[in-house]
Amino acid sequence: MSRGVSTVKELWTEWHHGPTNQPSIKYLEKLYDTQWGQSTKEAKFFSRRLCVIKYVCGIVSRELFF
């Protein structure tokens, strides 16, 4: 995960589509679960980003039903 990501849109793109010529975080999570190289520091960083992704997914889901 890039520490240069500073907007929700950038985070969403990195999560679902991946940076240029790199796999998405969603794909890496599905393929390797949590074993794709997270130290304790990275795991905490990932956890914070995951909270944002889940929040946005919740908003998107609610919007689709209204």
C-alpha cells in the first residue's frame, strides 16, 4: 500500500484497481490473505486504510438501494 495516497478516491483506486502495472490490494488480499508481507507497522497502516474502504463500501451499498 502506498503511503503517498492522500484522498479517498486514490485509496479506492489503489484498493480496487491497483497502481499502474501493479495488482490491486483487494486482489492481493484474496490471493494471499494477510501473508503478503505485512510487518506489525504495515498491518496497523493497512487496518486504518481498511476501515476507510469498509466505510465507503457501506455508503455505496446504501446508495444503491435508494
